[in-house]
Amino acid sequence: MELTNKVGELDPDAGKVTFYNDVRAVYGENYAARYQSLYINRWPQKHQLNAKNLASVLDQLHRKPRWLDLACGQAWHFSIFSGRAAMLGVDISEAQLARARIMAPEAVFVCKNLVETSFPAQSFDLVTNFWAGYCYLPDRESIANLWRSAVDWIAPGGALYIEVLLGKDLATFNRSRFSGRTGFSVSPRSEDYSEWEYEDIGGRHVMTSPPLEEILDIVSPFFGAVDARHDGAFMVHLIATDRR
């Protein structure tokens, strides 16, 4: 499949998904200008692990795999693998995508809401989602539907790589060095942190974090191998390979 802007159309004024404009407002120009200094440069170990994991996954796929990155942001992950894949990034923020097009000029980028994004079955060999970007979806059923769709979009032999953010880790965030240095904080909206808010210079991020088991129940039956490992900080790296 040629990687072009073949995703479902979204009317921003339709009001069908109320969180859309809220998230887009957070990821405006001012926030995008500060994003790399806050969330790329300050987290080198996380990004080194991402790069190591991605290299291993890409080595298992064929020579020029089709790679979809959901909530791709400024496309750091694409930028370090230039020429390794046919890359398509989807993100809700035009300000983020303006930088992504500079970081990864060979890739195709589409500004879309993940809830409204769709592709034909078996369109990609690798689907990724970093920084638990799925947490912006409005509820657990929307998140479950995204992963069901993502599994369907992956061709036989393909892979899925998700960074999962769990409630038990959010509960400790406000004691972290990053929170202490920046003043950014997490507040629960539910006792188990499955619903929560994050405050940083962009404003208020309203988030949802289902248990890992919910994602594994959707993903595991469709892959030959599934590995979910905690990185010792705030993310579980879920890597599913050999799509059946």
C-alpha cells in the first residue's frame, strides 16, 4: 500500500468527540516549541530503550516495512530510523506535525483524531504508540477499540509496540525528580488512577489508563509472541511480534 493520507475524514465542528478540541488546544504552538526540551532531551534512557527495541523489531520485519506511528508527535522515533521503513504518522496537533515534517522529511503525516482514524486491514507491518498517547482517548472502550483496530491493520508477520502507562506508576509520579524539577503533577480522578489528570506548561491533560490486562486480552491472541516489560520508571513496553 502506498502511504498517503488515506484516513477517515473528521469534521472538527461536528462535536462528536468532545475531547478533540481540548487536546488540540493543549498541543498548540507554544507547547510544541517547548516539547523537545521537556519530553525528549530530559528522558534519554527512555528514548535509548525505545531505539533499541525498535531496532530489534525492525530487524525482524522485511526490508522496507510499512510503519504507522499513532500520536507521533514530533516524530523523534521516525527520525532515528530514516530510510528503514515507509513511515506514516498520525497526530492531533498541527504544531507538533510541523516539527515532525522537519525531523522526518521522508515520512507522510496526517493531522487526525485517533478515534476517527481508520485503515484497511493489513495495511502496516508495524504499528507503534509511544508516551502512552492512547491515554488521551475519552474512555476505556475507545482505547479498547483503538487496539482492536490496530491489530486489524497489521499484516501477517507484523508487530505492535505500545508504551503502556499504569495507575500504580502514576501514583508515584509527584515524588519523581522530573516532577520536582518542573512542578508538573498528576491528580487522580479515580481511586485506582485509571482516570487522572496531568498539569504541565501546556495546561490540563485529561487521561485514561486501563489496566495492562485489558490491552493484553485484546492483543495476545493475535501474535506469536508478546513481551511486556516495565522500564523501571513509568512505562511498560509491550511488544507483540509475529502477527498471525
